[in-house]
Amino acid sequence: MKGLVKIILVIGFLVFAVCGIALAQGDKPGCKDHPMFTRMPNFYISNCEEKDYAMADFRDEKGRNIKVEGKLYRIDYRIKEGYKAPSDLQIIRNYQNAIKSIGGVIVK
């Protein structure tokens, strides 16, 4: 009887662990991509936050810190297991191209 309970506990643990890994590879429920940007291949959303009105810190073209107020989107992306992450430069260029495609200006 004790052996059967141990086997059931081990099987239950394995099922829980496999389900946890599978859930970690998909978007967090209730999260979605920003409407102006497309996600890079092989990424999922691990966390998100959306506020109708908030403040965020940025740097302007002269390197000065500025505070910007308005709608806030914060989306955390993670690479799916088994895939090679793109370089930081690839990610930056992806965002720059998206901004340019809607008429935005890149500030350096």
C-alpha cells in the first residue's frame, strides 16, 4: 500500500512538473503584444502590465533624463526553451524598424 502511494505521488509530481514547463513556454494569461510592435520569433510573454496613466523615465538625444507621462505598457518577453536568442543589436534594430515604419524618429 505504501509503495502504491509513493508511485502515485511520484507520478503526480512528474505531471505537475511537465505542466509547469509547458505553461512557462506560453504567454501569461491576459497578456498580449503591444499594438504597434510585432514580437520576434520564438519568444513568449512571461509578464505584462498596462496602466492608463503612469510615468516612465527616458533619455533624450543629449543624454538627459526626462520623465514621460501617459499610457504605460510593460511586456516581458522570454525566449522559448531550445532556441538561440538574438543579439541585443538584432532586438534594437527590430524596434527601430517598427518605429520608423509608423513615421517615428530614432533619437540617438
